[in-house]
Amino acid sequence: MLLTKLSLYSCFDPFSSTVRRNSRAHGKSEEDQFYYLSSSSISSISMILQVAQTIPSEILIEICSYLHPQDLYSLASVCKRYRSLLWSRGSTTTQQIWRTSRMRYVTNLSLAPPLGMSEQQYIWLMVLLKKCMFCDEKDRFELTMHWEFRMYCCNKCLNEKTVSRKTLLNEWNVPETLLVCFPQLQRNKNLQDLPLYLKRNVLKTLNNYNKLKASERVQWIKQQENKILKIQSENEQYNNIHDQTRYDHTERVERLLRKLHGFYDCPRRYNYTLNN
């Protein structure tokens, strides 16, 4: 309990670079991210940290194997030693700790993380993240997982970070043949609902494309298209698992009703989507 309480004073975010950029953009300093503590609180925390540092590694690992993912996250916020143990992407021990916790306590999350994503990042996105990755929006019904872009965010931030097909073709002057190379998000399964593309992905792909020789580009486009097609069904799986894990049945139904209500109640917004 003391360790969990302690984590409130120095919590961290696996997407800390994004958070820091967002804080600077809003004129917040690094100091704004921490609480002000009394001298007695600081003394108590110092004592706890000293005890935490003396626990043998093998015992600490054994303790961690019985903790819920939320407790692992809290423990990782206690000190550098615990964070090093619990947030290392390359450590086999770290991955096993989080995998054991996921399989034991988050039974809906049985599918392993995709290639290239660590267990802790996977659980963070699927379960632990409680607000928009890019702003302070915490209303659950304003937040949606878009696994195609590895983003749990509000609609406002999604719109800021994505671009439409029409804009890519008419304003960015992207060749239409390249559209198959970009991961895309189609928020509704209605065929008239045009897809969105993540600006960051588009810029990265265009940079790679422009580095190629003219003779290499046709084959490269085909390879990228096959890669995108291969992960489309995987993305749908992860989106479904996220909904099953994060929301109970009642909330899933309510979110669906809200989505349908917004679709039929906002013809002006729908027409805007068609025109873009």
C-alpha cells in the first residue's frame, strides 16, 4: 500500500516524449508534473525508498510475479531500480513478469502483443491508459482506441493528427498509387466513410519512397501494399480485444448507441466527410 501511494508522487508515462512535448506546448514546466510535499512526507518517502532499494532482486522478481498490471505500473514509479526492472523493453525477465500478470489478471487479453511491441506498452495501451494520449481528456465516451495507429485518444486529437484521402491527393500532391502503402483508419464500416491516414506515417513513408531509385519503386509499393493487407485483420482483432477488455457489456452497448446516434443525428458532419 505504501508503495502504491508513493507512486502518486512520481508517476511516469511510457509515451513520455509525447507527454513532454505536449506539456511544453501548453507552457508547462517539468516541475508542474509533480506534487509539492511537506518535509515529513519527504522523510517518510526517503525511508521507504531506502527499504525498497535493499530488497534482493530474486525476491523482488518473485513478488512482482503475483501483482496486477496496475500494481506493476505503480511499483515501476517508485524508484529508478524498480523502473529499470519493470520497464525494460529488452529484458526477458521484464517481459515475463508482465506476461504472467496479463495472463493471470487480464483474462480477456489473451492475444500476445504484436511484433515489436513490449508487454508493458501493450498492457498500458489496452488497460492502464485512462486519458487521451495527447491531451487531458478523460471522458471515457470521448476516447476511442484506434489500433491501426496505436492510439487511444479523443476525436479532437485524432482529427489533428490525421489527414483525409482528398487532402493527400489535392493538397499534399501524393500519387494515388502510394495510398495503398499507408496504414488507414476507417472509423465506420460504411463504404462511403472515407479512410483517414496518420500524418506521421504518411511523412515517413514518403521519405522512404523518395529515397528509392525509379526502378525500385514499383516493387517497393507492391511490398508495402502486401504488408498493409496482412496487418489489417490483425488490427481488427486487437480493436475487438481492447473493447472486450476495457469495457463491460453495458458500456459497449452504450458506446455503440452513441456512435449510431451521432451518425444519424449529424448529417452535416456526414456530408463533410463525404466531401473530404
